[in-house]
Amino acid sequence: MTGRSLTLPATLVALRDIEGWLHDVLDAPLGNAATWMLPRVELAAQEVCVNAITHGKLTADQELTLDAELVSWASEPFLCLVIGAGGPPFDPSEIADPDPLAPQVHGYGTMIVRNLTRRFSVDRIGDTNRATLEFSLVAPTRTTGNTSVPDQPHPVSEETTE
Amino acid sequence: MSTDPAPHDPQDGRERIVVRGRLDVVSAPDLRRDALALIEDGQVDLLVDLADATFIDSAGLASLVHAMKRARESGGDVHIVRPHSDDAYYVFELTKFDEVFVIRQPGS
């Protein structure tokens, strides 16, 4: 295993350091997979950290910690990212995905993280939430480059969830 | 994020907002402010050009959805120019907003 850590002040601007850190830590170990994986890892990390800061009402004198490990001893190697933050307890399993037929303004962060990871869980350790995000090293299949013009745009609600 | 004034889209006369770089939780309020100001000013048909956006998170997406909702309430709509970057566009696919917005290819 290889592992590296990052500590950030709990501010939204500081989260922009995550991208460079991920490249520093993971470009070499991931090899070709870094090209498609790192933007997804960054997006998932961003969503978890933003939720921690905003919903946890964290302040700049508090810290976020990020630890990345490439777990290669398992039968299916994976990337493990652990994010630690203060704030009240948070259980993502209690957060339902927004209804795709009723698009809303907010509430997509947890859904995005779930869709980007093979496992997403949060443990409470003392007064800290410890989010564990596992990323498969197998490239997903997807469609790209399509022009999307809906026949009838969906209505958008103001409903907000985590 | 940086935005450029590019007053009217030549294709359909929509008011255009050009976004470059990161559309994230830090920069999203700027886009929301600019879009809502145009809508309040009566420009209810907007085109947000994301061709040169490099990263979009859920907060960036929320700013677009909020503007779209406000525009539709006012009888208009917000159309999107797709990012060149598949990674930046991925958040639309993950959230199914690629089926909600009218999305154009860059350069179209």
C-alpha cells in the first residue's frame, strides 16, 4: 500500500488544493488509470468536504484531513480515500437520492458520491465524522458527446436534501 | 471561474454567459448572481457557455438549476453549451440533468 495525507483548513477555498494533492499522490501509483479516475475522486472528495463544512458549520480554525491509500493486497485493488471532519454526526444512508422525475436545486452531493464510489460510509469516531470512499480501479463504461434535448423539460422543485 | 460578457448568441439571440475554469462552490455564487441579474432585467432566455469549464460540482450545478427555474418561471429558459471536458460534463450525467437542460455541443 501507498498512503499520503492532506490537512486543510475547513474553508471552501482551501478545497481547491485537493486537485493538486491527488495528482501528487496518485498519478504515479495509478498509472494510466489516473487520467479518468482523478477527476472522479476529486469530485467525490469535493462533495464530501463541502457537505462537512456547510452542514457541519465548520470554521476556518477547524481542519479537514484526507488520507489516500491504494489498496493493492485485496482481491480487487481499489483506491481508498478517508476524509475526517468535525461537526454533528452524519449518516449518508439516511439521505435519499433526489427523484429524477422531480429535479431540484440542491441535494445532489451525496447522490454524486454514491455514484462515483463502490462504497461510501461514514463512521463516528469521538467527535469526528470519518467518511470512507472506495473507488474501483476498473474504468466505467459511459456515453459521451451526446447532444441532449429533452422533449419536455422536467419541472424543478426547490426541495432541499443533504 | 471567469465570465465574459458576450451579449447575444448569434444562433437565437439568447443572452450568453461564458464560464471558464472551475464552476464550484466558490465560484457558483458569481454565476448565480450574474444569471439572476439578467433575468431580473428581463433577459429570460439565457445561454450558459460551459465549453471551457474544467470542473463542475453540485454547487455549480445548483447555480444553473436555480437560474433555469427562475427563467422558466418568467417564461424563458436556460440552455447550456456542453463542456469540452467529459470530466466536467460528468456531473450532468450523474445527476440526470443532461435530460433536464437543453444542451448544445460546443461550437454549434
